[in-house]
Amino acid sequence: MSNKLSDKDKKAWQNFLLNKEKLKDKDLYSARNKEKNLTKKIDLHGYSLDKANIAINNFINECFQKKINKIIVITGKGLRSKNDSNPYVSKDLSILKYSVPEYIKSNQSLMKMIKEIKYATIDDGGSGAFYIYLKI
């Protein structure tokens, strides 16, 4: 097998990069029942608690309006946090893993849009992420 790209492959790649048409996201479609299964993801790594709460509030509202079924929220595991004793308080950043789900559960207007909140599978971040299933 050669490591060199042929001229044909180079041209195909250039055409792909120049093409403004977006590729279909295969994760948005369920293979079993061929229904549209819309999923969006938000990564809150590096956010302060206040900014994360604002971002998740806006994101849930936006997804609900767009009829998104499932949200993957990545908070991180909090391994680099400067907090040992209280998971809700950190010197610079709060541990979002615990505080973001609590914020959502305590917000009645958000909970009216939510069907279920579950832990994420290892493929989507494991204990550093969770799923929000929205009512559509």
C-alpha cells in the first residue's frame, strides 16, 4: 500500500473541502425504525458555574424549540478541580458534574421541557457526562 495520494484523490479532497453542502449526520437517524432521532451536544469544560448554568439554560430552551430529542451534556469528571471536600465549591471553577444537574432539576421551567435525565454511557463520556431527553 502506498502512502502517496493520487492526483485523483487530491482533487476529490479539494472538491470536498470547497463544497458548501453539509454531510448528513448519521447519528441523527435511528437505523432501527428510521425515525428522525435528533441529538445535540454541549461541552461545558472550563465554564464557571454561573456561565455553565446560563449556557445550559439557553441550550435546553433552544433544543426544545428545535424539537431535539436528546441532549448530551459533557461536564467533565472534575478531576482537575481544586476542590477536595465539597463538590459544589471550588476555588476557581465549580465541579459541574454535580452542580449542573442540580441546577436543571431545581429549575421548574426547564423541567417542564424534560422527560428524563440519565447518566451517559462510556461512549459519550461516562461519569463526566449525562443525557437529557426532551419532551417533543
